[in-house]
Amino acid sequence: MEEHPLEILGEALKDAVAEMDVHCTDCGACSVRCAFLKEKGTPGRIAEMVRTLPCEEWPDPFHCSLCGLCGAICPEGLRPEKLFLAMRRELVRRGRLGLKPYKPILFYESVGDSELFSFFRLPQGGDTVLFPGCALPSTRPATVRRLFETLEEIVPSLGVALGCCIKPSFDLGREDFFRERFGALRDKLLAAGVRRVITACPNCQKVFAESGGPLESVTAYALLDEAGYAPKVNGGPPVVVHDACPQRHDEATRRGVRALAERCAVVVERTPAEGLLTRCCGEGGMVGFVRPDLAQTWTDAREKTVAGKRVLTSCAGCANYLGRRMEAVHILDVVFGTGGKRPLRPPLTYGARLLLKRWFKRRFGKG
């Protein structure tokens, strides 16, 4: 006798489905602002389909950006994005994720995680490292150097860890792979005496906050704000802030970005799509590799809320992605006055990371 679809689901997905079954009222509030939900149905309806249909007939969760806007506006306080991530993990568990469309991003991830591009050093007596991620060192290596030098004035015996947080595989639902590779990074840091990680990438911050175990993590933006850092550059046209999706619930970082901009004498204008209600830039969830039309709708929506103004963000990935359609700048380029040149593009980005690694090796000397 063939098993009922519900009985062969993993426990995490069963729990996510049960929560939607009980609490989702199908009010449609989340569907109004999301092209994925407009097309696939309410989270409650999707949960019902997962519960009753074979996985071949599920709405494709790889078409969801995992941005979390649905949860931010849910009147019941639900987090539907957790259901869609659990669906991704379930499909991976069943061997139903074809990796071919994602080869470019998985190659990018493997490079960042490789020994060639990784580097770690913690000075004696230190317990804190800067983890700048992948995108910022690739496109803005001079900015990373300035950031490290500035943080050294605030954090004694600051170290550095160059590497990848494995967020692409996390979002793709490759749970076992993520746990193995990020777990190795986390354990290496802990074994060396690291107790705090300073991140410069919203995705890295989310990964360390959720999976870093005893490691404390804080963003450079919140730390600079807390330290009262006063940039030596001033002026610039008014901006609107694009909060990256992982910062939706990170109030300290959002506040820090705006404070740093204001200390640069940059006027920050409000928009109806920021903070908890921020919009995905279009790159989230790697939807563009399989449904570029859906990804385009999120970029279109973001462009509409920006209304032709200059965009300021603390996510290098968002800055690069939005920069194709509008003027988008990274907050650290403004703070350190390093934004005069266009961000590097592949293949120059790989060379930039290797040169940055060399810079850190010289700075720390042998050891």
C-alpha cells in the first residue's frame, strides 16, 4: 500500500505544515505583495498541497526568494518563508534538486571556501575576527582594508577570517552540506580562541547568528555606530536606504547604517519599503537562476519604491545587483570615501580577493 504523502515528510516540514494548517487564515495579506504567492497561492493553501499531494505536484519552493516579507506582514505572526525553506530541504533529501542551473553560484561558493582564497589569523590575546564575506572583498577590496584598519582602533588585537559562510547552499536546502562546511569553519574559529565575529555581509551575519553556536556575532555597522565612529568624509546627494532581506529583523544594524550616513552629512529619506517591510533586490533565494521573470518583478518593485533616488545599502550583493538598474552605493564606500571607482566585476574579482589575502598576510607577518 502506497504511503500517504504526509507520512513520508521529514519532521521539520511536518511541523511547518502543521503550523500553517492551524494558524494561516488564507487572508491573502502576504500574497498582495509577493509575485511567488500570487502565482502559487497562500501559505495555508501551499501547506495543504504539501500535506495531501506527492512532491511532484507541490508548488516549486525554489521560486520563492526566502526574503521573509510574507512573515513581516502576516497578521498571525507566521513565518511562511520557513515553510518554503523546509520544502527545499525536503526535496534535497529526496534527491530532487537539480544543481545544474546553480553551477555559477555554487562555483562562487566553492572558491570562497577553498584553501586558496581562505585566510585566518588571530593575534595573541585577541578573541575577535573580521569576517568580510565574499562579495565585499571581491568588489571593494580597498574598502575592506579601510574597514579593518578602522576596526583595529576599536577592537584590540583584531584578527581576520577570509572565507565563505556557505549561505548559497543553506538557501538551496543543502542542509547536510551546509552543516559540514560551515561547521568546519565555526569549529576552526572556536578552536583558535575566537569568541566574536564581526561581519560586513548581511547574509554572513544571519548565518553566524543562527548557526554560529557559542560565537557572538555583530555587524561592523552596529559596532561602528556603538563606538560613535565619526567618518572624515562629508556630503553627498540624498539617499534612500535599501535594507537587505536578512536585516529585516536586525534593528541594531539598520540603525547603524543610517547613523553612519547621517554622520557623513548625507540626508536619508524614508520610503514605505524599508526596515521590516523591505523588498528583495531580486537576487534572493537564487530564484533568478530558474525563474528570472519572478526575480525581475522584485527588482521592479524595488525600483518603484526608490523612485529614481540614490540607493544606499550595507549589502555588497544588493548594491551590485541593484546597480544594474539604478545608482546604488555601499555605505562603507561612503564612510571611507572609497566609492569613486566602479565595483570590480568577474574575473577581476577573483584576483582582487587573492591580492587582499596577500595584504592581510603581509600585515600580520609570519605566523
